[in-house]
Amino acid sequence: MTTQTYTVTGMTCSHCVNSVSSEVSQIPGVTGVHVDLGAGTVTVTSDQPLDETAVAAAVDEAGYELAR
């Protein structure tokens, strides 16, 4: 099990949280997603380390952006 936390820019409401959670949870191998609106982060638990570009693409699909 691996847990990684990423900073997401542009989230302002619970709809944002739901969108990011939904998209990130669809990445193969992801077993858990926790979005913290106040901190602007998404914590992803997965079977093995994820490629950051896959996470960035999922967050982008939701309409937001990973801070780098």
C-alpha cells in the first residue's frame, strides 16, 4: 500500500471535492481517495506507487490542476 498527497488548485466547494474524488478513484490501482478542501489536497492510497502524470490527468479531467 502506498499513500501520496498532492496539492490541487482551484477547488472551492463540495462539488469540486466530488469531481476530483470521482476522477482520481478511477485510476487503476487506487484503493482510496480523500480530498481536503480546506488544505487544497488530495490524498491517494493505491496498491503501488502511481505515476504523477496519471493523477494530474485525472485532476485535469475534473477541471482542476495539480500544483507543481
